[in-house]
Amino acid sequence: MPCRERGRSDDRLFSLLNNSGAQRFPAGLSFTVSYVDTAAGTAGIGANCAAMPIAVYKDVRVGDTVEFAGVMFEMPDLAKKGVWLRQASK
């Protein structure tokens, strides 16, 4: 799923598919997308660690920042098929 920010090489940018597309990390953290509403420009994003819910964000908009396990992530884009998250700069 290509991001609209084409031509940009960024290893901190990753995509999450709509309807439970999960991105898992070695430490046990996983992200899921519960819904994408392109008409409203919002998405629902959650995180689990060791199968325990740690955060749920509803109505996240492009440009919003969310926090998972003490790490800030920005949502730079969304589409019907899913969303993108980028780890925010320190």
C-alpha cells in the first residue's frame, strides 16, 4: 500500500491494513486498525503488548500524534485500505 509521501525513504514509516491488520514488533507490541472512515478522514488504532490492550485511539486524523508504550507516532496518511504510522522524531 503506497503512501502519498512517495519518493521518501523513511524506515520509521509503516503501513497498517484496515480491519485488524497487525504490525508486530519483537518486544511483543502490536498495532491494529479497527476502522478507517475516509469520508470523515479518521481511523481507529489500538495497541496490545503481550496480548493485553494498552491503548485505543478513536477518530485519529491525518497529522495527529498517538502514544504507544511511551513512543510517539504520527499518522501522516490514510486510505480505504489502511493507515500509515511514523515514529515521531525525538
